[in-house]
Amino acid sequence: MVRVNHWRPPKWLRMWMLAATRSGDGGLWYALGLAVAIYGGPQRFHALLAAILAVAAGIALFLELKRLFKRKRPCALEPHCWAELLPPDQFSFPSGHTITAFAVAVSLGGFYPELVPGLLFCAISIAASRVVLGMHFLSDVLAGAALGATLGGLATALVL
């Protein structure tokens, strides 16, 4: 993590990582939800319900796990050389951005398989950004991806 925090990637990668993290703050999910509500066809309400259930369960889970583990963030242990983002909270494990990203990707992907590549690209970009920006350790985002994907799959199965 020290190497990542001291690495200065090319400008295009820095911009991509900052945009990915900011999109994972919620704007991307609201826009995607609106697009599904308008253009999602007859299954749109089921798809939105699955995504909302997965995200709500993910938020509850990551808040509880962060309270339980109280793992410090990498940026709290070692200053980052170029990113000046403030973390949304003080604890690192697991990554809430990653849980949400994979919960949305898997739940909506269950209804719209043709969107899976784009959804996974967004989810992976958000997860990678959290590591590159010094917000999370790799284990935080791997756990977040597994939890989010599981919740997305369960919510989809529940709604179908």
C-alpha cells in the first residue's frame, strides 16, 4: 500500500480514478436507476427493486462491518502523494463504494445481461479507484466485491 500511495500514475489514469470514485458516490446509481425506470421495459420495476434491496442490504452490512473491524484507512496510515480526497468515514474494511457497485452491477445484470460488460467495467473501475486513491486496501475492495456480488445475486433471485 505504501508503494501505491507513493505512485504517481499518468494523468489519464488519475482522472479516470477520480471520476470513477466520484461516480460511485451515488450520481451514477441515480442516473442508472432513472434510465432503467424510463427505458427498462416491463421488467424495470423488478430490476429496480432488486438493485434497491441489494444496495440497502450492502449499506447496512458495510456500516456494521466497519463498526466491528475499525480498520484504519491506508491514507490515515501513509499520506497519499497526489490524491487529496477526504474519505467518507474513518474506517476501511470493507469498501462501501465497492459493495454498492457490485450489488448494482450484479442485480441489474441479472435483468439486463447485455449490460453486464458495462456494469462490470464501472464496478471494477470504482473498486480500483478506491485502492489507487489510497482510500482502501486491496483486501477491502476484494471483500466488498464479493459481498456486493453476493447481495446482488440474492436480491435478483428473491425478486425473480
